[in-house]
Amino acid sequence: MTPLSLTLRRNPFARIDMSPLTPDRLAGLGRDAIARIMLACGRQRIRVSELFDIAGRDASLLRIRRATVQLFRVGFQMQSGSVEIAGNAGDNLGERIQGGEIRVRGDAGEWVGASMLGGNITVQGNVGDRAGAALPGQLIGMKGGLILVVGNAGDRVGERMRGGTIVTLGDTGSYLACRMRAGTIIAMGRTGPHIGIGMRRGTLVMGRKPAAMPTGFRSAGALKMEFLRLLFKQLGTVQTRLALFRSFGPEAIRMAGDLSVGGKGEILVLLNGSQGQTK
Amino acid sequence: MRINGVLIDNTFAEAFPMKATRLIITAITPKWAYRAANSLTGFASSVIGCGCEADIERELPPEETPDGRPGIAVIIFAMSRKQLIEQVSKRVGQSVMTTPTSACFAGSHSDDQIPLGKTLRYFGDGFQISKKVNGVRYWRIPVMHGEFLCQDTTGIVPAIGGGNFMVMAKTSRLGLAACECAIKAIRAVHGAVTTFPGGIVGSGSKVGSKYKFMQASTNEIFCPTLKGQVKSMLTEDIGSVLEIVIDGLNEAAIREAMRAGVKAVCKFGPRKGIYRIGAGNYGGKLGRYHFHLRDIMK
């Protein structure tokens, strides 16, 4: 069966909530049934058929073509299957995703993988603020899964993160890993100020030395962190794009913190990270 | 049945169900991985007195280990799940964690999991770090050489212990030469190990004893010095009997290991002092698995 393909006819006048359209929710539905699904578009509700040209049948691989930032909550609470987005995705991409895979060829908005529980999200372009962070009103951010951002990421990547892995090959904004509880962030590019503020546990791996020593962190010096060998080798088995980490060694400067909040988190600054070669 | 002039007895090896787990030990070099593995598998020849049976299965190249370092696969067998939990925890804690630069990972995967790093993590005294990578939990325990990395749990699988064959030779020296070749051949079989020193048993036992406090005692019918004194299984020309005991993860592995071992021994032939191949059993009443020599060597 050919993958189910939704091609956006024209740029919508308001943001469209794409949460009803996930592979697991569309499984078993015929093309007519899919066409009749109502989507929230601003204050109105519009049929899928009015917004998209529908082709193909296999909903386990959903392709969204000509996507724009007006499409938000793509892959909401998705449990299985695969979503490919040709174009840009709006905010809340993969919010609370539990399984499956989302791939975006362009950019994505804010809250990518917010409070996600599992699955993989790959964004070839840039993402906005708060990737993998906690949704408003929630105490815990991402708990599992993998977010890979090939481009740059905004502020507060992994804020209140509780598990899983975020990899940004480009630059990241300020407050990276702030109030992090657990999990792993790998930031290979340049980073903004206020790294790891309020970090309790978890690991932030940095490909470049930060401009200033993060407040509340103390250095243990340069060490061979054997755990990095395991991490880098295993990441390569999840995502072929991440196989590049296999050439990285375990040598890193370890900084522990945030000591001002009694934190036992760590920042590992790679000493042989292939700077600038990851993108 | 004769192979290269060596008589294959019409008998069978009797084996028992066990529980087993495979562990992968890695270290900075193969030498240090071997040191950890040798220590872990030390004093693990028989469940009768050691609590478990364990041996090195094979050396693993860096591509096959979870952390990309040289590794050794070991298999540990015990009579029960409880016994295996106890032995794994003690042996990894005392033998692997204490070896500089070592790390320990699960090598067998099943739904039935037993603690590995889950119990050892407390050595970290609150500084241990849990890490989930690809859905698998690992523990990073800070130690003086750096960090001891250990997978949270390891899978246990049903296994078989006690596959065996006996090599009846003119002298111990000639028997050992043949048995050493057999062990080399058995090492090539995945999922099967020989847990006795060098893989060869010099003092095979029978179940029970005239002494009530003994679980096992010498197998007098195969003792060359008792020929004439007991109802011996040995002919005049046999001066030494060596036993190769094989534990395996399944029947096929034991069968393949026995076949490879017997074949290697038979290559020596009577001219090099190898006369007969036999097997140890208890009349078929105790063990669930029977490995008939002549069927295996067909």
C-alpha cells in the first residue's frame, strides 16, 4: 500500500490543530472517513478534505506535504507509525508523543516534543524555544524518546526534562538544560547564557566549551568518561544521522552542579568533539 | 560404532535443566577484560560446591560490545533463579567491579530479568547515576578508576547443565592432549561452555556416597586404580579417564559441542592412546535431557 499523503492546498488563514491526524488514530479508516475528519482552524472547524488533497492508503506512514507553520500539534500523543513532514511544522510538534517517528524536512516551531514520553522526532532545520520542555502548568518535561535537531534550537531546550535524549547539532539559545531533572542533552554548537540553571540531575554534553563557566557548577577537570562511549555507540543504532558520534572519544571536562540547589547533574564538555563538523 | 578406531559406547549423557545468563564484560584492553572474566568464572566449576557454574564463552571484538571496547562473553548457570541472582550479584560486584576500567552488560535478552547494576548501584553511596539509553537502563557508579558502568538487569533463560562425554585413554598425558583439542573445538560453539578447570574434569563424580553427608563422590566404576576391585567399566588397557562436562543454553548447543569435542578426540585414535568414548548418566532416571553418543556422532 502506498503511504497516506496529505498535501496542503493553500496556506490556511489560521492555525490548524493537526492532533486528530496521527497514524494510530487514522489506522483502519478509509479515505472518505479521513476526508470527513474535522480540524480546528482558528475558531472554525474545517473538514480535512477542504484543506488537503488526500492520496494513498497506508496510514502507518503519513506524509504531510507543503506543510507550513500554521500546522500545529502534529503527532500529538502519537503512539506508533511514522509521520513525514515536507515543509515546516508549527508549534507543539510531537507534543506528548509516546512512540513512533516524526521527521520534518524544514523547521519546527516552539515546544517540539514537549512532555514527550517516547518515540523519535527529527527536525532537519531549526526549532523554536522549549524543545523537550515541560508544558505550561506541568512540572516535568520530556520523559523519554529522542529529539534530534540538525539545525539550531531556541531558548530553554530541555527545561524541566525528566528523561530521554535531545541532540542539537546546531546552536542553542539561553537557559539550556535549566531545571533539568534527568535525561541527556547533547548540544554540539554554540550555546547561550545561563546553562544548567537549577539543574538537579541529568547530563548535558557540549561539543564546544561554553563562553563562561556555568554558575553553580564546579569542574572535576578533564576525564575519560567511559559512559560516553556507550552513549555515542548506542545513539548511532537509533538514528543513522547520529552515527557520526561513533568517532568521538570519551575525553571530557566534567562539571557538577547546579550546586546552588544541591544538584547532582553534570555538564560534559567534549575535548575532541569535531567542532563545526557535525552539521 | 567406531570413529578412527575409537570405540563409541552405546550410552548417553544425562543432563539437567538449569537457569543461565550471559554477561558481557568490557575493559580498556582484552587483557583486562579477561582478568575480570577469569575472576568472575573462578571457583565456578560445579554447582555442587560453588553455587554456580560459569565459563568464558568467547572473546568479543569492539564492534560487538555495547560500549565499543574489547569484551568477553561469559555464561553463568545455576540450579534456580534465586541462586543465579545471588551468584551474579556477588561475582560481578567482587570480580568485575573491582577490575580496573571494567564495565558489565547483559548478554542474554528475555522477559525474565534479574538484577545486575540494580543491586550493585548502592556501592555508589548516593552518587550513582542512572542513564537510559535506547530504552535500556544503565548505572554509572563512581569508583576510584573512574566510573563502573553496569546494565540495570540481565535476562535469564532456561538452560541445560551436565552434557558430557568421557575420554578413556592409555595415560593421562595422552588423554589430556586429546581433550585439550576437544576444548578448542567446543569453544567455537556459541552458547556452550565447559566450566571445569581447562574444561576437563579429572575427578568425575557420581550422585551420593556411602557417607550420608556427601552429595557426590568418586565415580569408582571409571577409576583405573579400582579395576578388579569394583564392577569397573574399564578394560585392562585404559589407564586414565577424563570427562568433559558441557553446559549450554539449549539442547542444540550441547549436542553440537559434544559432537565437535568427540570428533576432535577421535582424531587422535588408538595409536595415540585414545581407546573409547563414554558418557556419564544415572540410568536415565534423574535428568530430563539425554544425549546419546551414537545419535550425536551419526
